[in-house]
Amino acid sequence: MLIAISPAKTLDYETPPVTKTHTKPRFLKQSKELIDNLRNYSALDLAELMNLSIKLSELNFERYHDWKTPFNTKNAKQAALAMKGDVYT
């Protein structure tokens, strides 16, 4: 069975994960290429490109610049456990 849900806009990296089990991201190389390209955009450019509010584009701008490998428990969290909102609580 496959279930698709929309990603949350709010992420929680502060709360420790309930499990230490994790896998290596499947598309890590492609993700790095995308992040490297997105780092060339200003927050205003990102807002226009992605049709985002300035507030959300500034947040994503910071996320793109903070993103780094290798991942560890201090700089990464399983996606499903990082998302916050009605669907995830």
C-alpha cells in the first residue's frame, strides 16, 4: 500500500526522534546538485521562482545554505519525523 500526503510547511528538528533507525537518502547526489543550484538564488528570487511568500522563501534560503553532508543526528532527521502539523501529530 502506498500513501501520499502533502509535506508540512513547519519542520521540527529540535525534538529528538523516537527512533534511531534510518536509511541513506536514495537521491542524495541529485539533492546535492539541486541544493548547489538553489544556493545561487536570493530569497527574493526563490519567492518568485517557487511562488512563495517572502517569509517562506527566506526560511528555505536559510535551509539551502545550512544543508550539508554527511548527515548526522545534529544536522538531519527522518523526514516523516521532522514534519509538524495536524497530519503528523
